Amino acid sequence: MKWVRTKVDLDQHIIVPQIDEQNLKESPDKFVENYIHNLSKTTLDKSKPMWDLHLLNIKTSDAEAVAIFRIHHSLGDGTSLISLLLACTRQTADPNKVPTIHGNKKRPY
């Protein structure tokens, strides 16, 4: 594998799935957990830059919506990627304010 300059087509990297409301009856939190579980069993497409972003328009107990980033480790180590993500999610109204990250809490199921 070697680095090759490429153009990024965001439509191939940003996934916004249509979610059937019937799938949310049990629990939106459980749906998100299952979505991530199933996503973790798939590989990133090697024919394009190895990252994707899944946007789930689902209200959970923690958030109004969910963003799931998958980034291949060849693009950076964990610390660098988290630092980049946090830098990209700062509020434009107050760029010095650190973004809020919810901690893990015990799920009710």
C-alpha cells in the first residue's frame, strides 16, 4: 500500500441511512449499539480514502443525533485522530471552549 493523491467525493464517505421507525421501538440506544456492532464487522473500502462518517438522525438518551467516524489507523494514531476530531468540533461562537464529550454510563438494558 502506498500513498496516492486523490480527490475525495464526500457522497462516498458520508452515510446517512434511512431508518425505519419500527426499528426504534425497542430502544434507540440499543439500535445505535447494534448499528455500531454491525458496522464494526465490516471493512473500509480500500478503493477510496479509508474513512467514513455515519450520521444517524436518532434521538438517544445522550444526544439529539449520532455521528460515527470510522478511520483507518494508517491515517493517524488514536491520540492524533481524537485531537483532530475535537479540533473540528469546536464551536465557532467560542473556539477556545472544549467540546463536550459524554462519558460512558450504564445502559438500562
